[in-house]
Amino acid sequence: MAGFGSLAPKTKNLVVAGGLTGFVFGVYFYTMRAVGGSDELQVAIDKFEAQKIENEPAAAAASASK
């Protein structure tokens, strides 16, 4: 960092722009990997809906007999 002050203004801008671009891409790819890594919630929702569909005929028959 000590040598950063002696650089030309355009060079400083390029260094800062490169650092910021690297940071943004790093955060983007980390987020995409974290979000898209596993879809456990969707699997749980699908299982719940399948159980609900299986239980609907039994529930309808029980309410019809009352």
C-alpha cells in the first residue's frame, strides 16, 4: 500500500476498479453457489404436496360418511 500513492491517477483507478470488480464477482458466484447448491425446501414442499394428494381421498370419504 505504500507504493500506491506514487502511481499515476489512471493506474490507481484501474487498480481500484479491478479490486471492486473482483469483489463483486466473488460475492455473485458465492451467492449463486450458496443459493443454488441444494433445493431442500423445494423437495420438502413436493413431499408435503404428494402426501396431501394421497390423503385427500381418505379425508373426503371420512367427511362424506358423517
